[in-house]
Amino acid sequence: MKQLLLLNGPNLNRLGKREPGIYGSRTLQDIEQTVSDLVQTYGYKMDAFQSNHEGELIDRIHEADGVYEGIIFNPGAYTHTSVALRDAISSIEVPVIEVHLSNVHSREEFRHTSMLAPVCKGQIVGLGDQGYKLAALALLPEKV
Ligand code: DQA
């Protein structure tokens, strides 16, 4: 069965409790379930992984090569800092869509830059948890 990977970076395990005015009240588990249910209706399976550690995220990206049809990735604050994650994405064939719950462009200046966006297939920002679903759909191009 074809499969997608939903990857979340640092502090996203705090969703639901963390700054709900910015990130909403849904937990990461809720979001993972919703996206998994959606892709299942298209005959896809979804794996989910969250880590607060850059190296673990890099390992999962490497391991994804040849396994997944696409990766939905919210890299959290590593978005703005991580050359290593950018190089990991560049090292694989699997398309990655970068997702941010908040509109990073309407926030602090340091959130306006993404180290990863230039090597991603696309980027979705500011649409809350809907962004994850839209990214999943975009990775199933023959289905939408
Ligand atoms: C975020 C935006 C980042 O700037 C921030 O560091 C996060 C969450 C978002 O989903 O809006 O941790 O990626």
C-alpha cells in the first residue's frame, strides 16, 4: 500500500496546550488521526513521527527515501535555523511539503525565513490544522 509520512518537529507535541490562540486547541494526536483518516479514504496509509531532536528528524527523512510517496513536514522552529534538515531533504527523492499552522509571515521577523522551503515541493502557512490535510491531498496528485 502506498504511504505518506507526517513529520512534526520541536514543541509540536505540545499542541492543544501550547499558545492555543496561535496554534489552535487540537492536539497533535487529533491532527494525526484526521490526516490518517483522510489519506485512508484514498487508499493510502500514513505514518506519523514527532521529535524535539534535529538528528532524529534527519534520520527519519533519510529512512523515508524509497518508502513514502511524500512527506508532510512541520519543522517547527528548525524551519528558521536548520541547514542540516535542508540538506537531509535535498538528499532524498521523496517530495516534502512544509506546513505551518500559523501565518509565519505575520509574526516575528525571524519566522519569515525558511531554510527548508527552497528544497521543498511547496509550503502551506497560516491555515491551521487544515494545512496538513491540504498538504496530504497535494501529495496525491492523481487523486485530487
Ligand atoms: C510553526 C511556526 C514556527 O515558527 C514555530 O517555531 C513553531 C510552529 C507553525 O506551525 O506555525 O514551532 O512551525
